Amino acid sequence: MRRRLITAEPGLEEDLAMTIEIIYLTAQIQRWLNQRVARHLAAQAEKLAR
């Protein structure tokens, strides 16, 4: 059984769910980008070490 958020304003529950989804997706993009930057920096460091 899914619990419903008690809200005073219609649509607020859907807005909250969408906001949480956007934050989650933003965090995923940030992790992906951080991994790309880390790989790039490691490759640059490898080149400089030679």
C-alpha cells in the first residue's frame, strides 16, 4: 500500500516527486561527469609521467 502525502495544495505531491527525480538524475549526471574528469586527469598524469 502506497502512503499518500497529505498536502494543502493540489499538485504539490506530484511536484515533490518530480523535484526528487530531478535531484536524483542530476546526482547521476554529476557522478558520471566526475568519473569522466577523473579518467581524463589520470590520462594526463600518465602522459606527464613519461
